[in-house]
Amino acid sequence: MDAFYKKYNLNFKRPSGTSRGILKQKETWFLVLKDKGKSGIGECGLFRGLSIDDVPEYEDKISWTCAHIHLGKERLLEDLKEYPSIRFGVEQAFTSLASENPFVLFPSAFTKSKAAIDINGLIWMGDEEFMQDQITEKIRLGFSCVKIKIGAIDFNKELSLLTSLRKKYGKEEIELRVDANGAFKVDEALNKLIKLAACDIHSIEQPIQQGFSMEMKHLCESSPLPIALDEELIGHHTVTEKETMLQTIMPHYIILKPSLLGGFKACKEWIDIATKLGIGWWVTSALESNIGLNAIAQWTYILNNKMTQGLGTGTLFTNNFDSPLEIQKGKLNYNNNLNWEQNIINKLCI
């Protein structure tokens, strides 16, 4: 078996705002396997500034992975626990290689174009007019759930925007989710959550920074608004660590990003623990290209979770790969009348 890797920079159509700053480009890496005339591809979706494997020797580790590909999937998944994005790329690449079609990893009604996945419309941070324009456009496109990133502009302006939106559309018409990306200060968080709850918000992701377990626990106990953990999950590798963290904080929801959490197997451990504890969950992409998004979407569908998922990021880039993934009326579809970009694997090996 041969293994290759290649770096690829995804360019945003429009600079996108988060509480961590403005994103103009997203770095990613592809792992390609070739064996007995077959090919498999996986995406190592490194997220600079957020992934725990954002380290200077990252490329060296991908090179090491290619040199040791003979160890096989299970051994590599064990050896790469400190590199969750590479771990996800390995898991995806081996699954792709073993599939009849390297881009159909989890055959289902979704990949046969007979079913779709409900997804939220993502609203990026910016000035009030920009955010309002995005919301109007998502509703026009048929989304019944929008996720709004907050924490970058004045909170009162964000609250006013959400209040105005809720006056126009009731919670039966539009589900509102907000994502603070840890932007709230601990001593201000509860007061802000109380104000947000008046807007009939479905949930808020990561109101305070990760790592403050007891403070997050108290927020989950006191908040009138359901809290979803996102960044808080990063860096917990063993089942015991995951179980201890969830038992301690007891959030209302957890959000699973395979690129940040170490792949499908690692995310399934989170799901099993959350289900046992009565904690809800959904899956979100982490700005992968259509290659990684495709694998995540297919896996998400077979989990049979009826909640709205966060898988609408494929349209953000100017140089994404052509694929059968389409968004129609707030749903992600796999259009079998469209083909993957020709020779995509060979091009990445050059």
C-alpha cells in the first residue's frame, strides 16, 4: 500500500467572522491511499487556533503516518490519539479505500438520492446589517433553523437583532440556535443567557471558554436556555475522560465535530455516553472541504438522528471541489445526477 499527502488552502468567498477573529482562508490536508489498483481519500481537517493538534510538527506527523501506513487503520488510530484531525483523515481514507466507490463511504438512502438531511443555515458575525441580510437570505432559501454566531459585536445589538427576528418569525416557524464560541465572561454569562432565553432560543453553544468545568456545570444547572458543549469536548481521548466530563457538567446537548474529536469511532463514544446520560447531540462540520463534509454527512445520516444538523459549510469557499452535495430548501442532498470532480485523487497526488 502507498500513501501520499497534500496541503490545500480553502479560500472563503467572503471573510467570515467568529469571536476568534476573521477567517479568510482554511488550511486542510489530504491523505490518499493506493492499493491493488484502488484508491482511498481522507481529509485531515486541521483548524488552526482550535485543533489540539495545531502544532509546528503537524506536517511531520502526516509524513510519519504515510511512512507507517502499513501498520493498518486500528494501530494508527491508537497511535494518533494526540492528532485528532489526522486520525479522522486516516479513518476516512481507509474506509474510502475499502468502499466500492471511494466517495461513497456509508451507502444509504442519502447516497442514493432518496433522502436528505435537515441542516441549519449558518449566520456569520459581522455588523448588524450584514447579519440581518444573511438571516433574510437563509429564510428565503427555505431554512427552518438558523445558527447565529454571536460574541463579536456589542451584545445589546445582537440581542436586538434576535428580538427583532423573533417578532417576525415565531419559534414554530424558525428555530434559532446561537453559538458564542466561548465569548462570554464567566461572571456575565448567566445574565446574558437569561436575556437570550426571552427570544425563544433553542440552545447556545459554548457560552464560556472551555476548561472551566465547574463554572460550566453551574451554568447548565442555572440557565433557562439549553446549553450545548462544543469546544469543551476537544482534548478528551479516553472513554473514562469523556464520561467523567459529561457526568460532571451534564449539558443539555453536545456537538460532534469529527475533525476536532478524532473521527467517527471517537464521536460514537461520545454519542453512546451522552445517550446513556440523557444528553442530546447533533453533528457539525468544521469547515472541511466537500471531501471531508461528504464523509461526515454520510456517516451522520446512518446515525438516524432527527435533529437539525450543522452540515451546510460546503458553499463557503471559492475553490471547493465539485461534488454531488447540494443544499435545497434547508436540506443537504446527495444528487446522483452530479459527479465528483474528475481525477480528483490523481490531482492531489501530483
